[in-house]
Amino acid sequence: MTGRREPLDRICNIIRSRTSQAVFLMAGPGIGKSALAEAITERLSPEMIVLRIHGSSSLSGVPFGVLTPYTAELTAEDSVSPVAVLRSVWKYFEKLKDGKDTPLLLVVDDAHQLDEASAGIVADMISAGWASVVAAGRPRPGLPQPLDQLWYDGLADRVDLRPLNREQIEEVLAHALDGSVPAGTVDSIWNASGGNPRILDALLHDAAEQGVLAKRNGIWMLLGPLPSEGPRLSSVVSKDLLRRRPEEQEALKLVALAEPVGRKVIEDICGAELVRSLLDQQTVVESNGSPAVLRMWNGLIGDAVRKSVSVSRSLQLLEKLRAQQEAPPSSPEGRLRAAAWALECGLRVPDTELLEAAGTAIAGYGNGNARMLATRVQDPVLAPHARAIQARALFNEAHYSEAAGVLDRCWLELADSSEAAHVLLLRIAAHQALGQPVAAIVAESRELLRQAGLLEEPSAPHPDGAESGTSVDSTAAAGTGPWQLQMLRLLELGEAGDYNALGTAVQDIRSRNPAEPVDDALRAIGLALYSQALSVAGRGVQGLDAALLAASELPALRDGVFFFNEFVLGRMVMGYLAMGEWESAERELANYALEQAPGAPCFSGAVQLLRGYSLLRQGRIERAYQMLLPAVEALRLNDPLQLFRFGSSLGFYVAARLGDAAQAKRLELDYKDSIPGSPSNELLAKAYADAAAEYAGRDGKGLASIHTLATTPEVSAREGMNLEFLAICWDLGDHSVIPLVLALAGKVEGRWAAAMLTLARNWESADADALMETATNLEATGFVNLAREAYARASTLLEQSGERRRSRQAIALREKCDHELGERFREGHFIAAAPAVHLTRREQDIVELALQGLTDREIAQRLMVSVRTVEGHLYRTYVKLGVRSRDELASALPK
């Protein structure tokens, strides 16, 4: 009854209170009105005499058809008399009551299929007050006129049952599945089911039985597309089709096979009245716009219907449709379905149409369709383009080795095409995903280009050991030479973090008048890499400006096989996080999610990782943990941006910090066994893994390793990254880094660096008043984790100076920050160093009952307070005593 408790309570209260004699429960097919009617019957049957009748399509044209069981004693003449039927039904009711004064409840399921005569009898019973009525039906075509009139007259209430929303789907999955269900899994199942409980139930069973929905390390992951051919969903579809008239079945099959298809075409074949009926039943939907087009109400249902049609019947329907169509479908999606349908029927499709359809499929992450269509292209001129699409489909499915092999065979053939830059970058990404370093890929690519006669100059030396801010070599910074060489140089400079050389190269590229499609790609890639190099170097404002300029190039690059959007997005979000602009980072991620095709899982792990990293940077460690664990599992399945090692290091860090030793050990092994990512991500991953090891071991080795890493040229030259390393050390309780923060933070742009500088300055001054003011300002500007540290430091100073009342006030404000951050306990040294506080009387009472084994709810009932109050007092007690759970309370309490 997820999502149905409120309407259940509402309807039962209406019936009990007699505020209305009838309630009309309206919902589309499969939304759960029958289940809700059953629940109403179950709840009210102890206090009412309940009688249930069911509308039926087969009896909808028979007067009083559904009332036949209650009119068996009537003559043939009386059986069609409304008065005689009403008396007979009343007599049956009186027999049920058996002289008792128990109210009657008539529950009518599928009330939209009642014949007018039966509906009139039900309406008369409502008007006369003989019985209360709950009538469940569909809003289209709606209830028969006699019942509708009662609602218009105010004699009946109406309750509309909606499809389950995302939160309700999440609740269902939480109840049905033992383990964590990440946001990506929830979104895919919600989009696929359309919030329809009947479809949801079938999907979950089919996906679990086929191993598509599987539990990995406690996380429920989708290992592939949700199945449309599973037995449960196929049964739902076949039963629905069998209940329909033959002409309805044919119309639905036509729409499913051709969708999106023009409404006029289906009307010409099946009749306008039948199309209106299907729209009323909400089994097909009509798009806005002109000309109007039809499609099945649910994509998976449409796919299941298509698979239920035999090849011979499908061919007959295709010929019938083509006879009515004056022209091919106008939309790319329509042409995609037309090409796939023709192939399913064994017909030949021109290569140009196959290639276009494959491109449309890959743009919507229809990987299977894209591969099937692309492999059919035989034209020697078009075949390389088809292979590029096939490679992107394989890449989307994490078949990186196969994708790289296909691209190795076609990228040089496409060197002069409009999509050449897409293909070159996709090839490099596929080889990177296999663990090959950029330097090796670039060197090999240069050599292959030279052998193909596309390069004349000798290959540039690899920039091993180049420091950020210094040019790789004298020619690499210039945006000159063949475009392939320019692209390879940009990637080399990006790997080295050489923002000076990147800036020169990007400026040169942007100063040219764009003459070729590759110029858009060069500008987007160059600006994105430049943005990343600037951000890690502490030049966040310039970095974000470059990222925004890169984003302005994206519309021209929308159609192609390389993922420019994601390449730019990741760097833009990291730039926002480096500056402490948490809300802006989340806005970019939310906008990206809205623009993606439903069920496109390729980059979901990367997006979730960025969200988890954002929460970690904000100090919201437990929420970060809940986000990062599913992100790591998603990246384990599909890692197009090579972020698994970085993600596993962050997961290791939060697990160790929260004391989850088992998960920390597993994630540590993931980190150690994984392929390194980009140099900047690799440095961050190493720092967080060292910090995790320090939290786990508390032996000083992890902290020493971070200090050593921070002194290397790769980190010391990147001031933004260096400051983050110092913040990690500070969070581990290492106060020796505070003078370094004071010296460095002023050189780094952004709100976060400014907040760190303010905190360090006041920490060093040991001015409690300044720290309290700083904490208030930090809290107000969104740096709650830094505010918490300022309050903790202030409380210690105030206690030392004898100002105990103000010290306790600082502790209370620190605890408020803990609540906002959502942490149950704190591992850092600052909280442990805070002075002890005696428990209040209320806290003592709650702790006593907790030690007796009472639950939070039982304690709340005993003390006549809310459960939330009990939870809050227990939380504050844990913080004061430095424990994590009830099990540790007894040992921590003073004797």
C-alpha cells in the first residue's frame, strides 16, 4: 500500500463519518484501484456488511447485467423493470442484514464498465441512503452518467489515484529489497514502470529472475537494460490484449510496431472512433504538436507488445501501414523504428537509412539497436561511420577492448570527415579505459598518423616530469599544424597540468576563424583541459570562465560519438567544488540529469561520484558515504571517465572515517587493484587513501605520507590541490599545517580558500571571541564543517579561561552543526579535545531507559515526548560521551 495509505484513510473516514454517501475512486489501468478497493473492504468489513460487484466489458451492453445474481427470482418481464430490480436488490440487502442495524457498503470494481441501467440502480441506492458506495473506475471513459451526476450534484466525493512518484517507488524498493538501492537504480525502474504498480511488480520479478537486478556488495545494481520479454511482463501484456476486441488488438500492435506514428494513419486503418477509445483508456498517448502522433503509454509495454507479434503478422501490418503512409516518418525516432521494423520483417533497408537510424539510436543510448543497425551497413563509404557508432555502443556498455578494436580499424579512414575529432577522442578514451597512459596513446597515434601521411613533423617528446605552469616543449603550446596534432598536444598538456601552455594554445585556436567542424572540438577540449589545470592550480575564477566558454561550444558538438558534454561537465563541477560553490555544482549536475535519456546508465556512476565528493568536501560524511558506495559499484560496471580508482579512494576514506572497517578494507583493495586515472585525480586519490589509512590505523604513517606527497613538485606547483591536502591533514587533527594554510590560502581563489584562511588566522590568534564570530559567519555562508571546528576551538579556549557558560554555549552550537551535517559521531581530534559536559536531567532519564532496552518509541511513550525528541537527546548524549551507539553507552557513563 505504498503511496496508498492517505487515500485509504481518507475514503474510510468518509464512509464511517457519512459525510458523503459515496466515494468514486478513479485511476488508470494498473494504478492500484482494485488493490485499494480490497484494502477498503478488509478495513471496513468488521464494522459494515460489505457486498462487492464487478463491472465487466462483456456485460456492459446488458441491462442490469452485473445485478443478475440478486434478481434471480424475478420473471423475465420484471427483470428489465428498474423498480422490480431495485426492490429485488433491496430484498437481498435486508436478507444480508438479518435484522441487524449494521450499515451496508457496496464496493463496485471497474465501475466504468457498468451498464447504464445498473448504474442507475446504484445511484438510486446512494440517493435513498440504502447503502454507502465505493465505486472504482477509470477516469477515461469515466463513470456512467447516473453516477457522474451524483458527483456533479455534490452527493459523492471523488478520489483520484495517481501513479507512484519517484519517492514512493523508492519506498517500495526499500521494502522489497534487502540492501541499499542507489538513485540510478530507482530512476531507471521509475522511468521504466511509469509509476504503475502492476508494471513495477512484473519488472522487479523479471529483472531479479534474469539477473539484471542484482545485489553487489550490499548495493542493488542494474547490470543491463530492464527486460521487456520477461514472463511476468509478457503475462501482463498478453492478458491485456486477450481482454480486448480483435480490432483493438490490431490497433495496439500497429501503434507499438510503428511508434511514434501519425494519428491520422492509424485512424485511416482502424477508424477514428477506435483511436479515441484507446486514448480514453490511456493505453496509447498522443503527443502535442502538429501533426499529432501516437505512441504506447509505456516504452517497455510497447517493446513487449512488439515481441508478442509473429514475423509473418508483423510483415502484414507493415504492408498495411505503408499502404496508408504518404511519406516516410518525419521524425528521426520514427525513421529509426521504421528501419528496425523492416529489418525485423526480413526486408532490406538502404544503408543511408540504416546509418541515420543507428545514429538516432546511439543518441538515445539505445546501444543494442545501434549495434544491430550499424553492423548491417555494407556501403564501403558509409561502413567506417557505422563502425564508429558501433564502437560508441560498445563503449557505452563498458566493452572497452572491443570498442578500441573497432576504432583502431576506422579512425584513420574518418580523418577527413566531420566527425573525425569525435572518433579520435573516443579511441583515446577507449584505450585509456584499458589502462593505457595518455602519453603512450598519443605517441602511437602520432606514429600511425605519420604512416598514413597525415603528419609531416617528427613527434614531440613526451613531457615526463613537466611541472604545472611550465610548457611541455616550445612547439606544444601553439595551436598550429594538422588538427590531429593540435588535439594530441592539448591532451598532453592537460595530462601535465601545464596551464600556461594550454592557455597559449587555446588562445591561438580561438583567435582563428572557424573553418572546419574540428575547430569546435579543439576549442571545447582545450578550454575544458585549461579549466581543470587552472582549478587545481588555485585559479578557480579563471578556471570557471574557461569551463563556461567550453560549455558554449557544446551545441555544435551535440551529434557525434564522443561525450563532449560529460567531458566538460566533470571539469566544470570540479571547478565549482574547488571554489566551495556547492550549490552551483549541484545545479549543473541536476540540469545534466534532466537532459539525459531515461535509463541511460553510462555516466550515472560518474555523476553520483561527483555528488558524493561534493558532500565530502562539505563535511557531510555520512551522506557522502551513502552516495559514494553506490557510485563505486556503478563505476565498477561502467567507468567511461576512468574515475573508479578516485571513487574507491573516497569510499575508503569515508568508510574508515565512520569506522566501517569491513567496507574500508574492501574499498582499500579496490583502490589498490584499480587502474590509475588522470594525474590530478590520481594525486587526490592517493591523498584520500592515505588519510583513510590514518583513520584506520592511527599510527601516523598515513599522515606522514600526505605530508610527503604535498612536498612533491606535482602537488606543490598546484596550489589549489595543495590546499586541499592541508585541509585533509587538518581534519586528521594535525595542527602543524595551520601556518602552511595561512601562507597558501591567500593565493587560492574562491570562497572555500577564503574560509580556510579566516579560520586559520583566528585559530592561530587564540581569540575566542573572533572564533565565535568566524564560526557564525562560516555557518551562514554554507561552510558548516569549518564552523563546527571554530566552535570546538572556541569552546576549548573559553573553558581554559574559566568562561564555562560561554564554553557550553559554543558546544551547543557545535552540536547544532553536527546535526545539520547529519553526523552521528565525530572522529576528529577537535571534538575529542572539547571539555566534558554533564548530562541534563532529561538526557539521564532517556539514557536510563535506553540501557533497560526500551526502543526510542517506547521511551517516547513512557516520557510523553516525541520520538524525534528522544533521538535528539540520545544523539547529543553520544556526542558528549564520545560513543557511537547504545551498546557503548554503559561503558562510557561515569560510575
